[in-house]
Amino acid sequence: MAHSCRVFGGNLSPCILSYRIPLRRVYPGLKTLNSLRGWGKPTVPPSLGVPSSGDNPVFVPLSNYMNVQYYGEIGLGTPPQNFSVIFDTGSSNLWVPSIRCHFFSLPCWFHHRYNSKASSSFQPNGTKFAIQYGTGRLDGILSEDKLTIGGVKSASVIFGEALWEPSLVFTLAHFDGILGLGFPILAVGGVQPPLDLLVDQGLLDKPVFSFYLNRDPEAVDGGELVLGGSDPAHYIPPLTFLPVTVPAYWQIHMERVKVGTGLILCAQGCAAILDTGTSLITGPTEEIQALNAAIGGFSLLLGEYLIQCSEIPTLPPISFLLGGVWFNLTAQDYVIQIARGGVRLCLSGFQALDIPPPTGPLWILGDVFLGAHVAVFDRGNLTGGARVGLARASPLRAGPQGGGSAQAQFSGWRPS
């Protein structure tokens, strides 16, 4: 844990507690994680100051495998049992595979599994939980143990031990589980989300975190999750702050989307969410079809669009008007470039996804957008004030697109 106390005008400021978590990229193979979100069904939430600039924050390094999934390491138990997890802003629970998983739960056998008998700090809970995915239901039990994140061990956290994981999607995933960074209303079982736990225990000063995603697939550094603040070295100031309009997902109002100097989408304003668990940018079918046509995309199977690689230097920028500021993506940002066996393939970073009311329609700004920008997520306080800060990522941190399937990767879940 890092502490920082500064003196301003002779007064000692409060110590800032924050943490860095390095991230890594991971490629999930040919299977898509689209169906995991369950966006196709209306979502019913379960019934159950300015952020620190990063004064000695907690930094969690992220892994990046071909710009498709980003994950980092956590520990559960005493001594810590290590797991790779997706840090997902679209969900609010923490779960990992259990050593007690069902024999026929194939994903369980290819990932690290939590063993309660190997932990001296384990506390039984036993409450059953279930998360409905598009491909089936994940079942398990709740347990309680110590969480280690960014090298800091917290008091006990309630998490899910997955006994049954649906589909081959989880089997092919390089991550073990998911750590949700959404709002408490999304937490299945009414459990306290990990971020809230860290704040309540005084390990973080405020419920703020930020993501920097390195889009260079060859770089060792996959990015960072900063808990408790942000790192100004990651972005070009200033940050533009937007209020969260629906405090469940990190949903904001988007004024407009523009392709070059011509096509205008979201012309009357629309809803958008910032989601680290989604690899691409998605939007309503009619608008995404028009966008991909404007950049010369050819429709393929599974909603993907092929782009002529030779046309990348001439493709127009695509801009998003957020909080009165245009956030631009170049073709290098939004075209996914894949190299396999000497063959180069280029795919659009935009995919159609129709989300019905009451949740939709909306756009999802996933890693294609977040890789070009740094996002600071500020939960505010009990009376509200949740907001998101955006700034262009430092050019020294950015890199060319590359990687695997351009299918939108939904690593988290949506209760349906």
C-alpha cells in the first residue's frame, strides 16, 4: 500500500491511498464472448471532488493479448492463491473457479481453482448464487476470504466459487474469473463489491479508479488499472468529466458520432456505456451498418466487417462528442489488424448490437475506444455525483491495433 502526504500552504493534506495493478492482454481464440453479456434480454437490476491524480496510487499491471482481453492478478486466501481476472466495469461481483467444481464443468479444468482447505483465513458462507449468461447459467456458492490486490491484503471479501461454468467460451478464455467494478445495484446476491470493500476498510480514500490500456500487442506492458486515482503520465490533460446518467452500468450521455466530415450518427443524442469487458465499439444495427459502409467495410459472418488494409491511411477519423468535447479515433485506432501465417487481415472495430428497452438502445464504448483514451471512473458519494473523466492517451503509450477475432468480447455478465 502506498501513502502520500503533501503540504499545501503550510497545511498537511490527507494521505492518499491508491494502488497500481499491471494489466496483460489475452486472446480468447476463435470463440466470441458476445453471448455472455445477455444483452439480448431486458436488464432488471437485482432488488437485493476530483479524483486523485495518482499520488503513490495502487497500480495493478494488466496483461494484453492481441488487444482483445485485458486481465490482471489478484490473490484469495492465506497464503494467497493467485488468479487472473478481467477487471470489468460492467458487473459488480467477484468470482473464480472452485476446486469443488462439477466434474463436467469443462472450463474449470483449464484454469486455476480456489481451494478453501488451503487457506487459513477462509470463512464458509454457503449461500448459492447464479449468474445467467446468454450461453447458459453459471452456478456456485458464496465464500469469504482475504483479497490481495496490487500487493495489498484486505479484510475478508465475499466472492463466488464457481461450481458450473457454461459453454466453451470460458474454457478458451485465458482469464480465470471476473472482478466487477460496477455499481452495487448490479451485485448478484446483494454482496458488497470489492471496490466498496476497499474504501470501507480505509485501503482507498475514495471509490475512484482508472484504466490505461496499451494497444501495442508487442509491448510487454499491457496497461494498468489504478485504484484510488489516476496517473497523469498515461494521458494528455485535461480530463473531461461527464455525469453518470444511470448509476448501474457506467452510462453517460453521448451527443453525437461523426464519420469524417460527413455521416452523423446519434444525431439527437443517445445513451452510451464505458465497458472494459467489451473489446469493440457496438451500437444499433442501422447506425453501425451505415458507419461501416462509410469506411468501406464488407459484411462477413457473425457481424464482422472486412476492411481493405491498403485503405487504412485514407480512412476518415470517427469522432464522439462527449461533454462538449470531440474524442477522435483514427483508422489506426479503430481497424483491427490481424497477421496469421504471413497473411494480413483487417477488420472493423465497430459491430452491431441491438439492446432492447428498458436498458437500450445504447452504444457500448469498449476497448477500441478505451485503448485510445484514459478513463477515470469516479463513483462519487452516497448522495450521487458519479462521473467519468476522459482524456486522450499519451502517444508514448499508444500502439497499433493487432490481434485476434474482431468479435466484441464480453468478458463479464449481465443478469437477465
